[in-house]
Amino acid sequence: MSKKIKNNVQRKFFALVAMLFTVANTFAQGNGMAGITDATSMVSGYFDPITKLIYAIGAVLGLVGGVKVYSKFQSGDPDTSKTAASWFGGCIFLIVTATILRSFFL
């Protein structure tokens, strides 16, 4: 082997060893798991109030939608069923979304 190739191989070897020590030192710090655990507990603490808020918004939307459908029905509007279906679908979507998010993350 020529001297140039031998020096190149030695440089690559020492660079590899230096990178391995750097990576090992980074993994040895250990603060990552504590941070992930803290973040998980903080996020899961917000789910109960947010779920209740989404349920309350769904209830208000249901009341507003009921009033709108009632007023359209009383005025004889032909698209009352479409309006009722859209308001009802929106309320069901909010309730199902809150339930699914809660079951995924808690």
C-alpha cells in the first residue's frame, strides 16, 4: 500500500472512532426520556378539559342548529331536511372526534 492510501485509511478510522465516542456521549446524557415523560404527562393532563369543552361546543351547536331548523321548518323552506342533516352531522362529528382523540391519547 502506498503511504498516501495508508494515511487516508488512518484518517477515516480516527474520524469514525471520534464519531462513535461523540454519539455514545450524546446517548449517555439520558435527559431525553425524562423530557418525553414530562411532555406526555402535560399533554394528557389537557385532554379532560379539552374533551369537555368540545362536548360543550357540540351542545351549543346542537341548540343553535335546532333553532335554525325549527325556523326553516316554520317558514316552509324546502331544504329543511338538508339543513337538519348538516347541523346534526356537525354535532356528531364533534362528539366522535373528541371520543376518538381521547381513546388514542389516553
